[in-house]
Amino acid sequence: MTRRGYFKIFLIILFQSFALAQTTHFEYKDLGVSVDFARFTARGGVFLEVYLSVPRQNLTFIANDKGLDADVIYQVALIQDSLVQYGPERWQRNFKVGSIRDSRQKAFIPEIASFSVFPGDYILRIDVFDMKGEVRQQINKDISLQLFSEKDLNVSDIQIASNIIETKQENEFSKYGNDFIPNAELLFDAALPNLYYFFEIYNLNKNEDYLFEILLKDREQKIVDVVTSSVKTIPATSTIEMGRTNLIGVESGKYSLDVMIKSQKDGKSASQSKEFYTHSVGKEKENSRIIDFDPVQLAIDNSVLIEMLRVFIDPQKYKAIIVADKALQQELINETWNNLEILYPQESGSFKKAFFRRIDMAKQYAGFKKEGWQTDRGRVLRQYGPPDEIESHDFGLAEKPWEVWYYHNMQGGVEFIFLSRSGYGEMELVHSTARGEVYFTEWTKWIN
């Protein structure tokens, strides 16, 4: 190595040492950071993805001219024999909120770091520094990274995600044309009822049929749900599988997502399992990640609120509201709320709170340049509430993802069918048996 090369390394070490010196006086504190990871194959080694989740409400926000903000530094490294072998990966984030109330609202910030490493046993060390609070949390996890077989059928680790979103602009969460938003907590609740998954499969035989079986099991290993069970012809020696399963109705507890891939020719198989947790996943549960669903707290502008409520407003009144002055507009909005409270009485609480719970639940359907409530599924959720049952058909090589929402007590029982016509993008409403909704019985021609 040249003298210039040594000098460059010296400058990097000096810079990192200076940055670390700024945080040496920080007190250690449990910030509630969650950690998860997944291992994939890489040429001659292992590709490791590390997922973090930071509760925003545990960070220190300081007021400024534009609201409040918090600064966080993340550092992730792999240590072996007391030496840093890979990393540290180090980055900084700035988070802004409009008020103290916003800063205390429960929300989880996802982060990711990745390494291509040689196999071996390591300590995964993670430091999270709350710069304004001058506190830090350090996490150390033993991690074993072994090579995947180059000959035998293999399944990578399963990545559990809170969402998979088609993307046209790559970022740290992107792969295979999608953003995979990690859920390092591995917890799903009423505000996050959909579990998304991703894994890779290696050493397949080209053009051979394989059984893909994904099961949801409880802690006693009893089958709770069959996520998918289908035979696919795989045209390559490796492939990926990603999809979603809805957990509404699953009782609180510990579960596992079990994957099994089996050759239909020689019977050889490979399996993988990933544990996760559920808490109060159900129909409009009160125990949600948003404490209060009042539009004032959610900082919803009246123009946005009017669009959210448009499904309940007749066209003439809608025109009157959007052209009204500020005072009259607010009066008409209040009148709309009062009418809705009479038309749709709730067993507990007000329709207004139930409606904003629906808006929050719709966040999971957010797409490219669209809020969740603006999508077709978000519109149906706003208008009719959560379905009684969801039948999901996830990604496959020969079939595009689609799902059916059943409302058993509406108009004698109706269904809404949503389909991703591109195979990876937003799901569109393509057919429904409800009065006044799109009706197209030949929608099945778009599946394949």
C-alpha cells in the first residue's frame, strides 16, 4: 500500500475517533431499540442485513423555529476476537415533528445496515446515540454466519417486514424493485395487521416443479393458517418469494412463519422458520399504535379532511364545501360529522374516532405517491370499515397478487376483489357485489 493509502486510512480512523469522542460522555439508557437480522447467500460468503426499530417517542426533541427535532446517530459493527472485522457502518438521522404531542405519539422508525462477510462467529454490536438527550443504547448479539451449501436445496432467512412497496427510486430499503420496510420488533397489532415476508431459495433444478408451502403456526406448532400451498415450475436455479398474510383475528401470542420448499421430482426439501408476535390484532381494536384519532392531533388540513369524507358527501354538498369560506366550510364539516354520528352509531365511542382509526389502518396500503386512504383499499376501508374476512392470494410466478374482502352483514353479504394488475404495484378494485360498486365478473382474466 502506498503512503497516500495509509494516510487516507489514518484520516478515516481519525474522523471516526473524533465522532466517537463526542459521545463518550453519554449515559447509557434503554431507548427501546429492537434488532433483527436476516442472512442471504453471497459469493464466497454471507450477505447480512441488520434491521433496527427505534421508538420515536423515546427520543429527545428540542424546540426550534419550525417545530421540534431530534438527532440520532447509528453505528453497527461485527466484532470477532475483540476486533472490529466489519464496519462500523455509521449514519445520522434528523427527525422533525410539529408539536410536543406529535413527539409523544407512538411511532417506530425503521433502519437498516448490510454487510458482505466471510463465515464465522461474531458479535453484532449496535450503538444508538440520542444526540440531544446525550444518552445512548448499546446492544450486543452473538451471531453465527455460515455458508449456504452450493449444491443442496436451501432457503435463506425469512425477512419479516411491515410493508413491501413498489419503488422507482432505490434507497437503503430497496431490492428487486421494491422497498422492504423492516419490522425489527416482529410485533403486529391492530394498527399493523399485515405481515409481509421475503426469502430467497437456492440450488433449484431448472424447469422443475416445486411445492411452496408457507404455514402460520402457534407456539405449540399447531397450524393456525395456510398462507400458501401451491406447486410452481421454476425456470431458474434460484428465485425469491415475497408476499403478505393478514393477521386479523389471530389471538395475541407468539407464532412462527414456517416455509417448506419440496421438489416434486426427487422429494428433496428445504425449510426455514421465523418467529414473531401478535397483540390485539382484530377488528378496529382500541389498543392501537395511535393513542387518539382526533384530526387536530393528526394535523389534518380541512381540504384533506374533506377528501377523506367525500365518500359520505353527496356531490352538491361537496361542491358547496370546497368553495365555501373558512368559517362556513368548518360549519359544513361539523354538520357532516353530526349527520354521520346519527347514520352510523357505534357500539363504543364516536363515529369520528372510528373513522380515524380506519384512516390509520389504511396506512398499510400506501403506494407510490399515494397515502393509504387514497388507494382503492383505503377508500373501501374508509367507507365501509374493516372487512369481516380477508382472503389473500400472494405473489407467485404464475399468478399476480389479489385478495377478497368479505362483509358478511352488509347487504346480505358482499365482497370486494382487489388485484395488482402489474404483479407488484398497488391493488385496484376490479369487482364487487356491493350496490353502486364496480361490477366486472371477468376480472379473473387479469390474474395470470
